[in-house]
Amino acid sequence: MYNEWNLNVFYNGIDDPALAADMEKLEKLVASYKEMVANLTMDDPRATLRKVLETKEEMSTTTRRLGGYFSLRRSANSMDSEVSAYQTKLQALMAGTAKEGVMFEKYVGKVENLDAVIESDDVLREYKFYFSQVLSSIEHSMSDEEEALFAQMNISGGQSWSNLVSHLTANVEVDYKGGKTTLSAIRGLAESDDAAERKAAYEAELASYAKIKDSIAYALNSIKAQANLEAKMRGFENPLEMTLNQSRMEKATLDAMLTAMREYLPKFQAYLKHKAKLLGHENGMPWYDLFAAMGNASAKTYTVEESHSYLVEHFASFAPDLAEMVDEAFKNEWIDFYPRAGKVGGAFCSNLPFLKQSRILTNFCGMFGNVVTLAHELGHAYHGLQIQDHRPLNTGYTMPVAETASNFNELIIVNDAIAKSEGEEKIQLIESQIQDCTQIIVDIYSRFLFEDEVIRRRNDTFLFPKDLEQIMLDAQKAAFGDALDPDYMHPWM
């Protein structure tokens, strides 16, 4: 308890007979699905649609159980060799259904009086929105054979490059104070009370990236080249248009958001320059002090046990079912808390509606920000609670929707903490909230600019580490303006 998550709800290890049985079951389901799609007819479209969907449901649940187990094990330990062969086999098996997926979508598009057919069946009626998405995706489908080839190529292409990035960043050794530490641990020191420690950690972090820069650059180039190719093959102008389509978001909405962000950049830049002066910097904010706590009160730290009590108490008055779920998450080992070698950085939540649970990964260091991160990820878990009784093919949702409950959870915790604090502690918490907003608006905007430029330039050139570093620095200058100290930026961000 209060350490690593428990995955026995999936399987009792890689040698569990239940795992082998599920792999065998999935192989049979895939074979049945392929045969079914190869013999689609319009004799009875209602019965055909229902039969295919029920098979896809069973495939989806089995795949998510197997894939979730493999993925979570690899996230907690990127060196976990036991799952590699199984994970590769699963990916290949499901990639082999890409052709049939497009064939089925095209079949749906040819069903006459589709709306009436859907309304005539209880199961199909629950999938009304699913069918609307199928119809909209047909426009950007490749040919059956191209879809099959692309899915297979992705396993050794974009997906493998992405896995390499996770592996390198999880395992790179950071030299610090005569010893070795992890990237997640060194990044956690950005919130240290000790100014010298923040700077030393920043320098150690930058030095560690130099060890893996060439591999990361090749990975990034390959991933973006694939994104450009896929967008072109699917008839999109660029990967951004493809991503917006997948997110069910209008370009006008994104443009409005970016316009508002750009309009208010000067406000955030003024805040950063003022904070820099309060910290004794005359040339703008050095990157290593972006997360420095303000106010004279010592930054309060929390144990995981204290975080448990704190979150349950604060959510109970808002939504008892949320508080109950949070309590269950801590008590029943849904969460992998601490940084360690081989574990991926950052934080995420994986919804497991077929198990009526979730699993959360964090790199907890005891700061209030880590408690807020837990609240955020538990918001995703709460979202999972709301979808656990939906039909299997209705449990997916887009990124704009995904961040709603999580950010709301953050606001509950931070606003309550501010309301109940006084003096220096209140100043510290308010500044922390402004700091978080600055990250969301300014830093995320710089990353968007970076991504946009890399995608554009990758169409006709290879970007070496020095090119990528310069693109990142230019993006930070565009977003942060003169609020950042030009001698202490973050070219590896």
C-alpha cells in the first residue's frame, strides 16, 4: 500500500493461464471477425451490424485487458522484458484487422435507410453516435490494402520510435552530486526550497539530455515524417487538420483559443518578470526558477498517507462518490507513486471500465503540486467511473473531453486550499496557481509552436539535434518574450 500499483486484477503474472487463455481467445475472435467481414451481405443488415458489433465488443474488451496489462507493466518498468514478446504479438494481431475495419466502415456507408435500421434494434440504437463517427471517417479512409499495410508498418515505425523515446527518458542516468538519479527525480527538484539546488538540478537535467539527443532526434524525425505521410494519404492538408478531425474539434475553435492565448501573453510575461525580480534576477526568469515557491513560508510537504486523507476530505463535501472512489484508489493499490529507474516520467491515468477501476502513475515527491497532480489524475479516474457501464465501443473520448473532470478536480483542491490559508501560505498558493496557468497558456503555446514548425520543416528536411534545439528556443522566445533569461532557457523541452 502507498507504493506501487497492483496489476493482479488483470493477471497473476505473465505465466498466468488466464493470460494465455485470453490470447488464444483473441486469436479466435480475430479469425471469426475477419471471416465475418469478408462475407458481409445486405440480406439482413440489422442482424449483420449487430453480429459484427458484438464481435468487435468482445475483441475490444479482451484487447484492452491484455494491452492494458502489458502497457502498464512497461510504464512502471521499461526494462520489463517478460511482456515484450506478448506485446509485439498483440500489436501485430490487432494491426492485422485494419483492413477489415475499413471494409466494415464502407459496408455501413452502403446500408440503405441506416437510421431506420439503427432504430429497429436496441443494441444498434446505443451505438447511434458510433455509427455517425464511422460515416464521417469513411471520407478519410485509405484503401483496404493501404490500411492493412499502414497498420503493420506502424508497429516497426512510429510506435517503435515512440517506445524508444519512453525507454531512453526512463532509463537515462542523471549525474548529480557525485551519484546517479533519474530524470523524473531531478525534474522534481525544480520545486525545491533551495535556490542552489534548483539551479544544480536544472544543469544536471540538461546534461543528461545530451547523452540521448541523437537517438531522440532520429525518433522525433521518424514519428513526424510518418504523421506527414499519413495525413497526406488520408486526404488531410497536414497533421494538425488530421488531429483536429480525430478530436472532433473545429479549426475555428482552435484559432479562437490561440488568439486569446496570444492576446494575454503580455500579462503572463509581466508576472514572470516581476517574479524574477523578487527572486533577485535582473535579466528575466531563468528556467530553473520557474517553479520556485514564493512567500517566506516554508513549502509544506506531504506524505502519500497525508495526501490520501487530504483528497478524500476535500472531495467528500463536493461529491461523495468521488471521495469514495479516491479512497478506493489509495487503499486498493490503483496508484504507482514514486520515481525510480526505468519508470516513465510525468503522470497519467488509464481507465479500465471493463474492470470498473483505473490505474494511475505519478512521480510523487511530496510537494503540494504533487497532491494537485494526484487530484488531476483521479479526475480522469472519476471520468472512468462514469463510463464503466457504457457499451465497450462507446467508452472512448477525445482529448478536449478527457481533461474536463481532471482540471475541475484541480480547481476544487487549489481553490479550497487558498480559501483556508492565510498570510505567506496564501501568497504561496495563489502564486502556485498563477504558475500553473502560465504553464498551460505560455509553455504549452511554445510547445505548439515547436510542433508546428517541426511538422512543417520535416516535409523536406531532416532535423538534427541542433536544429530541434533552436526551434525550441525560438518557440520559447515567441511565447515567453523577454520574460525568460536568454542564458537559461530549455532547448530540450
